[in-house]
Amino acid sequence: MGSLSIWHWIIVIAVVLLLFGRGKISDLMGDVAQGIKAFKKGMQDDDTAEKKPEPVKTIDNNAASSSAARSDVGSKAV
């Protein structure tokens, strides 16, 4: 009672074919295939559009100490 026999499946397929017809089912499968292709293309576009990570910026000790010395000179003058 829990499983369907081959005759049940044949009847279900016959009803589906009668309701939708061969043309509509093939059109539906074509639309599904186009949707899958568009999805794959979109995923590939996302992979190529990823930005490269920016290089790590470091502070040069000489530049930092000279700019600090300039700010000290400017604050003492005021």
C-alpha cells in the first residue's frame, strides 16, 4: 500500500501528458535548461568580477617620526 506499482506510474504519466501535451512539456524543459544556463553564467560572472585584495599599507618609521616632529614644532610655536 505504501509503494506505487508500475501501473500507477503509467497512469500518472498518461494523465500528465493528456493535461499538458508534449509541446508544453518540451517548452517547459527548454525554459528550465535556459534558466540553468543563465544561472551558471551569472555565477561565472561573479567569480571574474571579484576585486583583487588591496596590498597591506605600512607606515614608514622615518616618515612617521618626521611628521610627528613637524606637528610638535607647530604646537610649540602657538
